[in-house]
Amino acid sequence: VYPGATVLNTVVNPEGPTTCSIDGCSADQANVDVWTATTASAATVRDWYKAEVVAQGYGCVGSGGPDYAYQTDVYSLGSREYLLVSYVNRDHYNVSFLQGVPADRTIVETQYSISETRYARLAPRAPAMCSLPLRLQSLSPAG
């Protein structure tokens, strides 16, 4: 979690039972979602996360958005561990979680998951994507 950020919400999902489909059998991945708010800018928070996860051996898989988040950077460690760092639309968060996060806050969702199959074919292959400019400059206050 970004230093000094306030934890807004945490959701923990243990690994689920094995299910089978036409594509084979797999277990639902275990994951932890943590939503935080900070007065730091999205760019500052993003730079911090990128430096932290790369130092721990993660590689950038890619970046996507927008959806409920303005942008999501995806990092992997090996073939089973993934960390998604999303810069969340404050209005969407406030409505979805019945919260009143102030306009001067950046909301960040981090999701750590470990699975045998979730992103089995994704490997670090697009490191520059986690360095592209954030899609919306009005995402958070300057800083």
C-alpha cells in the first residue's frame, strides 16, 4: 500500500473449488483487493508502485483501461502471481461503495492474485506499457 494512504475497503477471496469446463479444469484464484485513497497524484503513486514491484522481481504484463478505473497496470511474478494496480474513477467508487471520498484524493485499487491458470499465457512482455502516460490528466490533484 502506498505510504500514507488510507485503506478504504479490503476484500479477501480464498482459492475456490476446482471446476471443469470445455477448456479444462481449474480452481478459482485466491486474491486480495485493497482500495486506498491518498492526496498524492496518480502519477506519483504509479511511479512508486512501479519502482516497488519491479524491485521485488515483477515484470509489466501490460496496461489497460478505461473501465471503472482510468487505467490498470498489470505486473506478474512467474506464471502464478499477479498484481493489478488500478487508478479508480472516484465517482464510480463513491457510488459503488456508498462512500464520500473527497475530490482531492486519488483512489487506487491493488489486487494481488495467485493462481495456476488465471493468466497462464501472460508473461512479462510489455514493460514500456507500465510507463505510458496516464490516460486522464484530471485523474487526481497535481502533485
